[in-house]
Amino acid sequence: MRLKRHAFFCLIRRVPAKIIAVANQKGGVGKTTTAVNLAACLAAVGRRVLLFDLDPQANATSGVGLEKIEGASAYRVLLGEGGLLDKIKPTAFERLEVVPSEVDLCAADLELARLENHLLRVSQSLKPVLDSNRFDVVLIDCPPSLGILTLNAFAASDGLLVPLQCEYYALEGISMMNRVLAQLRDTGVNPRLDILGVVMTMFDGRTKLSNEVVGEVRNRLGAKVFETVIPRSTKLAEAPSFGKPIIHYDKFSAGAAAYELLAQEVIARLDAAPENEPQNSG
Ligand code: ATP
Ligand code: MG
């Protein structure tokens, strides 16, 4: 029903793609696991999804079953050579496509810093992709830093999805990220930027710690926190080694159910959000 309604809406009115950066400068908190599995779940319910791997570690690329291929990343495009549409690769999963990453993106932070409009390179490279009307959602998997690649993702995005691991100091860093968001908004780099939502990951209901951390984060961040909490699950951790998102690796696992629910919450927030402003081109 939701799929039919969405398809009908798209037929009568061109809905611009929403761009979401999955980001947290802390390492290993579940960014890539969330980007890959959310992308697959959104695609499974009918959204046309582009997973943009902006992390030189290329874990999202291998997580959807693609090999790292030299020259296949967005690196050259970000430097101004060629177009991003040519970098898009299909996956084995319907409606899910990917801009792969590879290790050359490591150099991008340094190289981009020397160029004009260095914060708008991702935004500008995505413009023809948005104009092609091929996608409903673009999910950007960010590296674990607030370096130039991540700032580029922020500058291009309609909203940030921030995974927080259920451990002490989970909130560490979110105030720094909020300061960066405010700066990008105030300087006009991306006036529409906000946090779409915070998702708690690697939750272990048997431990007091997990429950306390979720409680504290909900107290501090309120409605920004998604209802869905992602459980700690061996299946989620092993699915990437088979190059499959969890819904294609073990459809009936708790991890699959959690990401399916998260996808519904994300869709509800995206559909409730105001339409995109035109992309900042300066
Ligand atoms: P990085 O900062 O290095 O990019 P990340 O934030 O993208 O890391 P992931 O790669 O998604 O984090 O996850 C870190 C590790 O934790 C991986 O080995 C992943 O398989 C595992 N992991 C992530 N989420 C879960 C989960 N819900 N249950 C169990 N293991 C998980
Ligand atoms: Mg990652």
C-alpha cells in the first residue's frame, strides 16, 4: 500500500531525492552497518536507493557485494574529472545501486583542500544524479572523522543520520557535530542541514549499561532518537563477509527486523520533511 501510494505520488509530481549522510566521527559505532542495511530495507519497500560510499575503507562497497576496483570511486569526480553518474554500479539487489569507494579516496581530504568550492564537491557531483530522477534516496556512508569528505557529505545533505553505540561516552562528539552543523548552516554552506535522527546501535538488552545509555540519550536528545534500537547481533556482524545486507542474508533475524523498522521510521520522517531547497551551487 505504502509502495503504491509512493509510486502514484511520484507519477503525479517529481519528488526530489533526499540525501542522508550517515555520520559520526567516532569509529566503529555502526555507521556502515546502518548505511548498508537501511539502504537495502528502503530499496526492499520500493524506494530507489543510491548508496554513496565516501569512506576510503570501502566497507559499504564490500557490504553490498562489490569488489574494490581501482579507479571506481568518486575520487576523480570530486577533483572535477568526469561525472558521478558514470561511477554508479548496480548491486545484486533490486533498486539498490552504489557509488563504490576504494583506497584512493584517502588522498581526497588533502587534494580537495586546495581546490575552489572544496566543501561543495559532493553536492555538485550529485546534482546530475538528482536531475536524472533515478533515485528517491541517496545514503552517504561517511568516514570516522570530521574531515573534508565528511563536511562535503554534510554540505550535500538534507539530513544526518547519526548512529550512537550503546556504550558510555556515546554522546561524546555529538556536541562537536552540532557545532559543525551550526557553522555550515550559518555560513550558508547548507542552510537546510539538520539531524534527521539518531539511532542507537549494538544494544544488548541483558546489560544494565545498554539500558542506561539508551535512557540517557533519550533524555538528552528526545524526539531526535528513533524508537527503533538496533540489537547487538552476530548475524549483523557476519552478513558483510557474504556481501549481503541482513535482509538478504537472514531475513528473519532480529537485526533484519530492526533495520526494517528503522526504514519505516526514516520514510515517515522524510515524507514529513519540507521539500528540498534547490542545491547550493556556489
Ligand atoms: P568506521 O568508523 O570504521 O567506519 P562504522 O561506524 O562504520 O566504523 P561498522 O563498520 O558498521 O561501524 O561497525 C563496526 C563493527 O561492529 C563491525 O565489525 C560491524 O560488523 C560490527 N557491528 C555493527 N553493528 C553491529 C550490531 N548491531 N551487532 C553486532 N555487530 C555490529
Ligand atoms: Mg564505516
